[in-house]
Amino acid sequence: MYDKIVDILCAIKEDQPELRPLLSPATDLNNHIGLDSLQMIQFMLKVEDQLNVVIDYDQFDYEHLQSIDTFMTFLKSCQTQDQSMYEDVQK
């Protein structure tokens, strides 16, 4: 998951060679990457599409972007919620 998020960030920022070595799980998505509002929307949509996850925007908070690791934890919770909703529908 980390590699895909890094790939998405590099594609959106369009400076892959310079950005990739600067990224780590602790990288602050709010302050270190410098995504403008349009890039942030593109990022979220690509994450949903490429990672096959539905982001729960009711639960989403700006603090989930404190680091790539924090964002991945949030995404995993979305996948868990998504799976439990699917199981409820199947019953």
C-alpha cells in the first residue's frame, strides 16, 4: 500500500525523481508534499481507484494526513468498514 501511495503522490506532483527519495512513512502529507486543493482531490480519488477502497469522508479528518503511515491506517479502517457493510448486505 505504501508504494502505491508514493506512486500516486509522485504522479500528481509530476516530479518523481526529486520527490520519491524524500518520502517515508513519516512524511507529512499536509506540510511536506505541498499538494494544492486540486491535487489533494486528485490524490484522494486516485487512492480510492487504485487501492480499491471507499474513503469514508464522514470519518475523514485532516489529521489523517499527518503522515503517510497515519493515512494508511485510516485507509485500512475504511477497508474494514467497507467489508463489514458488505457482509451485512449479504445476510
